[in-house]
Amino acid sequence: MSGAMTHAFSGETDLVAVTDWLARQFLSPPTIEQVEAARTMPGQIALRRFGEALGQPAAADALCQLLAAGSVADVTLAVQRRHTALFEGIFRQRSVPPYASLWDGTGRLCGPAVDRMRAVLRDLDMRVGADCAEPPDHVAIQLAALAEAMRQRRTATVADLLDQMRVWTGRFAGALIRADGVGYYGNLARFLLSLLDRIADGSATVDGGRAAAAI
């Protein structure tokens, strides 16, 4: 794995910005400004480049079509409502909680994954913002930590985070795809699985910094 990690840190393969972008999508629903930016030509190109790099061109195409279907206000509201229903919904059978503790076999919120992530965040000198009420085993916080570990070229930490995330993200993403199908978050789940694979094997070639800047 160390060889793949070295490749993933090369100037040719920058997945840091892609990981950061995906973290933001899972953490909170998009603003109207973010949706508007994603609907522009540069934004649509960026999404399609992400899809090509991650081996998910169909998912990227679906995202582009979804974001362009209707007025920016209507699209924003629809995605915001879907985020709330999926990740904050009060109906357990319809929601897909984005927390490692609920998918890693412990079956309870704030399980051992929280302490493991606190240790990772300390090691990376990261802190969850005061305005964020989420526990550190939230998928968005794990992705943000993964991006920071890549920025710091912390090969062992990247490998550890990948191991932690792969314990549960397969089940989480599968449930999200079943719940949302080809919707916004169903396709982000497809991106998530492919992203972790690409980071692990170092096979992606997207210039993440340029692409993410557009969206």
C-alpha cells in the first residue's frame, strides 16, 4: 500500500481537493450559491472530470442533469430536503445515518469509532469547528481528516483512515444507494466508494485542485 500512497501524493494525482469537496457535500446541504456554481459550464465540466477520474462517468452525468433540472432555487431546495431526510430524518427506516459507529458492527451511536477518530484528529492537529455539532465519526469529518492526512503526506495515517472507513462505508453507501437511487446523494455514495479505492491504489489522475475550484 505504501507505493500506492506515494503515487497518490504525486503532483500528477491530486485527490485532496476531491476528498474535501465530497466531505462538504455530506456535512451540510448545499447553498443556492453552491448549486448555482455547479450548474455553470466550469462546474459541470468539473463534475464530469471527477466522474471520469473515479470511474463513475454515469454518476457524474446524473449529477449534472439533476443540478440542471429546474430553477436554481427549486434544485437547491430539493437537494436540501433530501439531505435532511436522509441524514437527519426522524424515520429510521427512511434515513441513512452517516456515522461509522452505526455501521461498523457496534450498532450504537458514539461507539469506539468516535475515540479512534478523536485520536486521528489530534494527531493531525485538527479540530471540529465550534459550529459543527457532529461527532468525529461522521463520514464528512473522516473525509476531511483523510484530505488533511494526504496534504501532510502522512502515509500511515492515510492507510489507517482508509482501513477505518472501509469497515463501514460499503454498508453505508449501499444503503444510501438503495434509499436515493440515482439521486444526488445516491451518486455521491458511488463517488465515495470509488474515491477510497482510487486513494488506496493511486490510480486516479484528476487535477483535483482545478476541478474543485469550479464547484
